[in-house]
Amino acid sequence: MSNRRLRRRLVRGILGGLAACAIALPAPAPAAAAEPATRRLVLSNTHTGEVLDTIYWANGSYLPAELGRLDWVFRDHRTSDVLAIDSRLFDLLHDLAATAGLEPRYHIVSGYRSPATNAMLAAKSDGVSSRSLHMEGKAIDIRLEGLPLATLRDLALARRAGGVGYYPDSDFVHLDVGRVRSW
């Protein structure tokens, strides 16, 4: 066999072996979207006038002191009762603003409601559920600065992270981390 033929055979064997190895190797995983290093919210309570600008999550975990500050801003403004708010609600707000490409600046219309406040509101309006998730710290009525309400509603519906209520006449969107539904 000539040297030239031998070299070709050798090169083919090496290339074939490399190809077989490449087929046997798992494909690289697609690059995941980078998780932000921090999660921030800027909340303005429409009833108390309070504004909270907070980083509530950093380095892979929630910051307990900041969660407490968020709970306070979400409190029942009628009674000053405070309840621990479900952190998934904070993450939902953070994610919706990021999806919209906006700073997470929200106006809180209604956060936590004590059972007494909720009963009073339900007696006055057909639009307030007697079993509202506001009483469990799992719901908020909100506006996002710089975003039309209908767009906020559509982004929340697409997210499928819980309930979405649209109240254009009252100028807010209801968001909750309960079962997926809309009205």
C-alpha cells in the first residue's frame, strides 16, 4: 500500500473516530436567561402616600428585613394590620415590569385587607369577593407607571401566574398568586 493511501486511511479513521465521539457526546444545553443579581421594587401606596424603593432579593435569596418593609407598605391602610405577603407576588411584580422593559414602579391601590375591611368592602360592592385573596396576602390591586392598564393586564394574562382582574373604570389591575383565572 502506498504511503499516500495509508495516510488517507489513517486520516479517515481518525476523523471517523472523532465524529463517533461527537455523536456520543450530549449536546450543549441552551444558554439560560441570566437571572438578575437583585430584584427591586418601587412601590407607592396611593392611600398613605408612602414610597418604598427596595431590593428585596439578592445573591439568590430573599432579604427578610426588606420583606418586612414590603409587608408594611402592603398593609391594610384602614386598620394598619400587617400580614406576611406571599413573596411570589413580589416576584410577579418584578417580572412583569422587566417583561415590559420598565422600572418596577407601582402604585398600590389595595394590598393586604383584614377580614373586617374585606367584609365592609364586600357589603358595599359586588366586585369584592368575601373570600378575597387580599386577606391571605396573595393579591394586590396595582398600576405600573408608564404602562397602559390593558397592556399590564395582557402581560399578566400571558404570564399565567394566578388571577388577573381588569378594572379600567377604577384604574387598576388585580393580580394574585392563586389559581389561573381572569375577569
